[in-house]
Amino acid sequence: MAIELSQLQAQVRELGLPWTPGVTENSGHSLLQAQSRLGAVPPEGVTSLAERQAAAAARRAGAEAPAGLPTAFDWRNAGGDFVTPIRDQGGCGSCVAFGAIAVLESMVRIRAHNPGLGVDLSEAQLFFCYGPGHGAGHCPGGGWWPDQAFACMADGIVDESCFPYTAADQPCNLCPDWATKLTKFTSSTTRNSIAAMKQFISSTGPMTTCFTVYEDFYYHYAGGVYTYNASTSGNAVGGHCVCIVGYDDSQGCWIAKNSWGSGWGENGFFRIAYGSAGIDAEMWGIDGTVTSPLIPLTQSGRATTPMSVVARNPQHLDLFEVGPDGKTVSTWWDASAGWGQWFWVSGGVASPGGEGSPVTSVSRNPNHLDLFTVGTDNRVYSCWWDAASGWAAWFVIPGLTARPGSSVEVVSRYADHLDLFTTDSTGKTMSTWWDASSGWANGWFQLAGGVAAAGSPVTAVSRFTNHLDVFTVGTDNRVYSCWWDASSGWSSWFPLPGVTCGAGARVSVVSRATGNLDLFTTDTSGRIMSTWWNDQGGWANSWFQVSGGVASPGSDVTVLARYATHLDLFVVGTDNRVYSAWWDGSTGWANWFVVSGGVSTKGGQVACISRTQNHIDLFTTGTDGLVYSTWWDGSSGWANWFQVT
């Protein structure tokens, strides 16, 4: 140490610097010990620490948060403490791993909306498993850089118990089930201006930064806002990476989490002035989707937003739901493994408008899924999953501003084609398409001048490869239809008279056979109404009430055809219980009955699917907001409801 503590204290007082030198756990360390507790080494071609310090000092003026950002923010006190406990890297230059892992641990708590969540991830895996092949040095000196650390960390980090850290070189030795313990993220980012750093920290999460550590800071920082000054600093010890958890404009400082144990600084944390020692030359953060087995996804749903379920093969189900926070989430069931865990689909968030935009899904082949929703900016988004590559990122299907909360109807007429339908911000019924040979069409187009009633979706069915039938409720609350045929193009819209629908009603349609359509909706009194069309006689003369059924206000009728002469209907009734009725060509309509005592919510939705001719799976959101399921099998009848966890 080039300067004694008493002399340093006197100089700090004389200069009026806003920090307190004192005795710390580092005070007795040799220079070699000090250097081994750092480890930030810019690789070749990256700006040096000295250049970073000069650049940061030059832009310190005007560091206050711009208009619209909070003037102070601290993730330790953001409706809870989202910062995990202080760690100690010991005598190994692994600070980059600790600074990066600290960010990821906080992001797990933030994305889980749970400041009390126990998160302790393995710095050892990052430094000793990933590090050696990506530029990290050996202990004690170590040395690494966040660019490489964040790229490695994205591939997954296990929890501390799977590979505990010790401050000495060690072989990569993960626990046997390490592959099930990985916390991952899809993308990271950097920020190079103080304003951008504050915006990211206050809106997204903590960031990693690297700076030059001087003797005064290493040996004797005991509290306050450390401010670099050449008169007090002593010699440079080396580069160091830490986690920035907040800032405070009134003090002109960043708030940082260090990795030197809780006996140094402010219980292991420190404050440092904007522009000091290169602290804000560059910062790294996580801006992508974070997935982790530590994030409990006991899924709750928007009670009145429909779920979507797909059977890619008879032994598999994929279920999609929108949570109360708008997250598009999924789980799956397979006959060989049972139910999987809920996960957030590529970071997707659906529009909260109206009753909330649902996620719709389709399987064009057994190894592929396509998803669609309306995002928070009211644009239509899609992502896809393929067995060969996993989940893609969400992307915008441009050219349309959708009605807030609207749904996207999708039909796959054959394996290499998709047709999409939705409503724009003025209620116009709009469509676009995708084909494997040409990609997405050049834009959206209005279907024959159609305009839907507020809240009413567009529904569609393909009776055969070259034909589409489309339905909606018009602004006069009557049911309208139009159709497309490859030989003639789009028809005009025409009304199906005889029913006045309730607000936001959906027209559910099923094609039991190529020459048949069955329609279901609810009228202004909530009565469950139906009509039909066949290619022998055209449309039926009128609508009829199905077995006296009445739906809960806002609840849609869902329907499936297990074979050509049978229909099964499901709805939430006025008492909020789940009801079903069925039609068979040999007996006609049965009475409505309660399905296994199931209870949903007012306006709740029921999703249904038939994986095989003699099997039905049902899903709804219960009164507790959780997702429930039951099933029917021809050999055993209806099962009890269970929570899909």
C-alpha cells in the first residue's frame, strides 16, 4: 500500500471527497493477494482499462438521468430485494464470472416476480467449465472479459450445489443431472452511455461493468461515494468486474455489488461516483428471455382469455396460455412422460386490450408448431417451434395494427400453407397468408369489405384443401360469412339471419365432413344457438337453441367433431360450471350436463381437443386462476379435474 490509512484519511478530508477510508478485510493483503482478487482483462482488440477510464471521466458531466427516468433506483429496494447475497471470489481472479452471475441471479428473481426466491448459481461452472475454452486465465491471477462470459452464460448455468466454487483451479465437475438444472437466457446487450445504462437498469435489471481498482479503494474503502482522485488513489492494482444494482443522481453515483465478501465496503456493496475509474465506460446486461428451473411456473391464466391446445400426434399435446401478466406460456403432455413444466415462449407478451389477446396455435406437421398473437404494440406476432431447431424468436407480421385484445385465427389448408385472419384497429376483417414456396404475402388485405363488431373475432375453417369458410359477428350483431375457393377467389359477405349475438360473441365452426358445416354462438340473452350448412340443401332455415343451454356472459361455445356423425360442445354456464352436450346422427341432441363437477369463472373459456376418435381433453381456468384439465375416454368415461402444474 503506497499510502498509510491515517494519511489517506487526512487527504480525503482535506479534499472533501465523499467517502470514508477505514480498516477492511482487505487492508492487510499483499499486492499479489490484491491482484488475485480482481481479474478483468480486456482481450486483444478491446479498449484498454486506461482508455476506458479516460473516456468515462470525459463524459461525467451531465450524468444525471434524462427526463422520464427515475433520479434514483436500487434493485435492493424495488418492491423487494431482487439482489442475491454478497459472494466472495477469494484468491482467484474470477471477478468476471461473479459480476456476470450476479446479474443472472437478479434476472431470475425479477422474471419470477419474486424477490425472496432462493437463487445461487454456479460461478464455478462459468469460470472453470466454460472459461478455459473462451479466454479465461488460470488461478490465482485468472483474468477474463464480460463479452465472452455473457456469451457462455447464455448456454446455461447450473445452481451452486451442482458445482460449488472454490478459489483454486479445478476440473469441470458438474452433478449427474446438470442438464436439468440450467438457467439460460436468449440474448444479452451492452450500453455505452450513462443515460442508456440508467434506462436499462431502471426498466430491466442490473448490469455488469469493469473498472480500474486503485490501492485506496481496494485496501480502505469503508463507505460513502468513492471518487477517484490522483492525490489519494495510489497505484493501480488491476481491472475488476462487478454488478451495478442501481444509481442515485442526488449523490452522483452508481450502486454496486462486489465479490469480496461482506466484510469490505458497505456490507459488501459500494457506491462510486459517475465517471470514476472507468466505472461507466461500458455495461453488460440480459435483455432476452430467462428460463430457469428455479422459476416456479404453477401457471395461472387470464380467466377469460381462451387457451389453445394442439395435438401434433395422438400421444402428444401442446398447451398455450396467456398469464395475468400477458406472458405467452406453454406446457406439454406426452404419453411416455406425462406433463412437462410450464415455460415462457421466447419472451412473448400478448396485448392486454379487451379481455386480452390469446395465443393461437397450429401444427402443420408432427414436428412443427406455429404460434400467433397480438402484441402489446397491437401488431401481429408469430413464432415457431421445430423439432430440429427448437423455438424461434417472435417476429412481426408487418402491415397491420390490430384491434387491442383481438385474436389471430389460423388455418393450415395443407402442410406448407397458412391462412391468417384478424381484425384491425377499426374492426375491418383482415387476412394474410404464408406459403413455403414464397414466404409471407406482401401485406394484409380486407376480406370483401367486412367489419366485425367490437370484441368479436374472425373464425375460419377449411373443408378441403382449396376452400375456406370465414365467419364473424358484424356491427349489427348478426352473423356473417364469406368464403374463398381457389377457382373463384373471395366471395362477398352475406348474413346468416335469425340470431342477434351478444357483445363480443364468437362464432365457433366445425366441418364434420367435406360437405358440412355446423355453427355455434350465443345470442343477446346468452342462449347457445346453432345452425348448419350442407352441400345438398345449403343453409338451414333458421338458428335453434341447443338443448336449452345458456352460457355465462362472455363465455364462448367450443366444439369438436370426433367423427363425421358426432359433435361435442363445451361452455361455461351461468353458474360458472363447465357444461357439455353432444349430438349424434343416430339420436340427435342430448341434454347439457356438468363435466365432472368442474367450475370455471364468470366468462371463462373451455379449450377442447380430440387426439383420437374415442378421446377428449378439456382445459379451463379455475376460480383460483390456475389451469385445470380433465379428459374423457370411450372406455372409461369422464375423469376428475386436475391442476396442470
